[in-house]
Amino acid sequence: MTEQTGEIFDLGYQRYEGPREGRMRARHALWLNGVRTAIGLGRGWQSKVLPGLLFLGVIAPAVLFSVGASAVDPGEELPTHADYYWIVNIVVLLFSATTAPEMLCPDRRDRVLDLYLVRPLTTTDYVIGRWFAFFSIMLALVYAGQIVLFIGLTLAADEPLEYLRDQWLDIPRLLAVGAAIAAFATSIPLAISTFTIRRTYAAAIVIALFLISVPVASVLSVCEETEDQFGTVQECEPVTGDAAKWFALLSFPDVPMHINDLVFDEEIDSPLAELVREQNAAVPVAWFALLTAVPGIVLWWQYRRMAL
Amino acid sequence: MADTPLLEAKGLTKRYGSTLALDAVDFQVTEGVTGLLGPNGAGKSTAIKLFLGLLTPTEGAAEVLGERPYDSVDVRSRLGYMPEHDCLPPAISASEFLGHMAQVSGLPPEHARIRAADVLRHVGLHEERYRPLSEYSTGMKQRVKLAQALVHDPVLVLLDEATAGLDPAGRDEMLELIRRTSREAGISILLSSHLMGDVERTCDRIIVLEGGHVVEQGAVSGFTQETSTLVIDVDDEEKLAAALSSRGIETNRDGTSLVVELANDELYDAVRDAIVETDVRLHRLAPRRGGLTDIFRGDEKHD
């Protein structure tokens, strides 16, 4: 009995007769590729470690809050969705600083950008595709924790249905604030990434910007009162005087948190946040809009002027 | 149909500040393999970028299938482009990269995957398709670059210095692959090169740019037809040269060959008789064929 064997035929080059979906498909492909790139899909395990750890860093507080909520005595104050955003904000910004450069720098360093721009895509398509890809990842990140927390708080309540009825307004609030955090955490790191082809440089600059701005804003605007040896409170004046409430806005990580406080109508115990609250509510909103829109425009402009 | 222009330059001018890269050039690229030949700075890359829609002409027009790619990006989905420089992401596999590029060219995901596999088989990389691109040799990377230009089955592919960085064997394989792509797939090719040998071996037609002007264009066969120069290789060229001289035939040296300008057919007989008379061993006796190098030498004129 002869053993049956397979045979491979070389059919030569085959023409493509299938559908062509044009520019919309190209844009969607670019968006999907950006999402996969951000979380390391299609790449080695090393590319997945950092996004995975930071994702756990965002989810863990939500799980702890949920577990803690089921353990508190009746009448005690439960952790809120606004508290959660304050706690994970720095982890979210760290995630964006380390991951956003991956969206843009390799395409320019490896000159893959040249191949995109000779296809049915414009530079504007490219920039929008990458921005929305990273925005989608950031949205998923901030919403994932809030969903866990919402479910945890609901289940921890004595009367879950009553809790839902009382707290339903938290859903649009957390969605709105999450979108604000995601947009802010997308625009600035992506804009900075247009100035270098090295991811590590871009990440370092973004982290430095976020971390250094906090002590800078504090030094310029906060003056802690002290007590002398007789217990008398020594009042002090911030170095920037009456302008301190403006310099408090320089703390970049807190910018989306001011939106958080406004939307949830919370008053977080933070000297910088207290100074910002002295302003008209339109000021932190405008500041947030400016710091989100201007980097977006810089991002677009940088790619517009890049010659192939 | 063969004369339908795929690309057409109409008074195409591109100026960078005070530098004139292309000066009101007119040419057409039709079906088949066309060589765009010229030294560095001739305007080849500028012409390609104009046809890809990456640059806008200062004057005139660069048309692709009758459309202007810098005005409408949709026509670019029918073009393929293989750049001279590296353009491959090292961390992902050829299969993943080509599948993505096919989708960016407008193909649905399931079709893109199949096309990626088909085209990688066509360029001889089917077995290696799941390896990261960082592990590929220079020759393999050149093939992936060609594959990404073909993955969406374009009408025309623009290849910029396709054999750059390849050793002689790799260069032969790449040129054969280009030839086969045109022959089997019917895909037209514009091959930009400063290597005359590549163009001569691969192309049907040629456009020669120099200093932003078209200095020659036409069928390659028109540049490589037989000339009126006779090349003779023998084992004792001194002896034969003397014999020819005694017959009043002037000879020149070209390396180890003797070269005779044939004024009339009777000279063939005289050369034959001189070879017989001197009893030298004859290795080669043939008219010289024109070469593309002659375009730049200016010592031959072609129709």
C-alpha cells in the first residue's frame, strides 16, 4: 500500500479580484493597528509586560475599593468614583507616558510612515487614526476600573437596586470624566512624541513634565502655615502672592482632576485643588481644553510639515 | 491598450527654493517594465514622489491613470511603492506586516491575510513568513519591501533602486523577480535606478533623466541594437592587428579585443582573410551591440 502524500502546486502570482474598501478601511486598519501596538499584540512578550503591569495598577485599586466597601460598617462613608480617579490618575498618566511614544516614534524611526502615506491615507488620516487608537486604549483603561468599582459598590450595598436608583447619575459622570482624562493623557504624550524618534526620550520627557510640574506648582503657589514654639499659627504668603491660584494650575497631572471635582461636585483635600477652586469653574475647564487641544494641533501640524 | 499611459508627466516642473529638480518634463509610462535612469540628482526621486502624491508640482501635472494623486488619494490604492531605504518594522512578522499593509490599501481583513500569504509565496518567503523581520537578511528584506508594494495587487509598481545593497547573486534574483512579476502578473513596473545594467536587463522601455530634463526615451532594444563596430577576440591580437594594418584596415584596442569600424561589408572578408593568413586562434568575431552607457558617453546616437 502506497502512502498518500500531499503535493504543493505553485500557482504563480494570483490577481486580486476581491472587494476594495478604500479610505475607510485604511483608516480603520490604522486605528486597529494602533490599538494592537499600544498593548503589544502581535509582538513579543516583552512588549506586553509594561502595559499589563500598568493595567493591573489601574484595576487593583478598584478591586480593593470594592472589597473594602463590602467590609465597612453601615453609615460609614464609601469610596467614590471621584476618589478612584484621583488615585489612579498618576498610573494612567504613567501608562500614557510610556506607551504613547510607541504609537508614533517607531513609524518614523523605521520609516514605515513613508509606506502609509503612499497609500490612500493623508497625514491627517494618519494623525487622527493614531490619536483615536490611543484614546480608545486610555478610555478602556479608565473605564475598566470604574466598571469593576461600580459593580463592586452595587453588590456591596445593603440594597443594590436602591443603590443603583440613588447613584445612577454616577454613570454619565464617570463616563464624562473618564473621557476627559483619556483625551488629556492622549494629546500631550503624542504631541511630545513628534519631536523625537526615540521612544525612551519621549517617555522620559513626558514623565518629567508630569512629575516636575507638581513640585513647581506647589513651590510657586502653596505656603504651609506653621506653628511657632508658643503654638501660634504663623501665616505666610506664597511667593507668587495673589497669583498663586493661577500658578496652582501648572500642576499638569491635576488638570483633568479639576474636571473630576467639578463633575462629581467633590472637594478633594489638596492644597493645589483648593487654590484652583478659588477660581471661576470656567478657568480649570478652559485650561483643560487648552492643554488637550493645543497638543492635538501641534501633533497634526508636526506631521503636516514633515517631508517624506 | 499597450499604449495607454499609466503615468503621464505634462510639463512637469518641481522647484525646491532656487533648485530646479524637474524642468517642464514630458513623458509617459505605459504597460510593461519601464526604466527611469539617471545619475544622483537627476530628478528621479522627485518624479516618483510627484506620481505618488507626496509632492505637489510647481507647474504642470503628474497624472496616474488620468488622475492627479496629490489632489485625490484614492488613486494611490492602485499604485505600489518600494522605497530605496529601509522601511520595515523589526518587531513583527512579514505575514502580520503585509496583512496590515493590505488593509491600509483598502482590502478587507480576511482577504488581506490571504493576499499576504500569496504574495510572500510569490517573492519566495512563504516558509519564513512568521519570523520577525529583524531576523531577515538584506535580500529577504528587499523581497518583503517588494511584497508590500504588491500585496494590494496594484496596476503599477514604482521601485526605487530595488537592488540597492544586494550582492551580485541577490541582485540577479531580484531583477528576475521583478521581470517575473511583470510577466506573470501583468503588473507594470517603473524601475528607478542609476545602474544601467539593471535597467538594460529588466526593462522594455527607458526614460533617461539628467539635470531635471529628459535626455532620452524609447524602447531599450533601440539603445542596444547592433552597431557598425566589429569586435574581434583572438589569442594574438598584435599579429592580427599588423595583418589588418597591412591591408589598410585601421584597428583600435578595447581591453583585450581589437575593434574595427565597418565601413562596408567587404571588410568582413578582409578580416576573415587576415585571420586565416595569420593562423591566430579566433575566440569571438561579432558586431558590438549598443549599451545604455552610450547615452551618457554621447558617442552613439539612437533613434
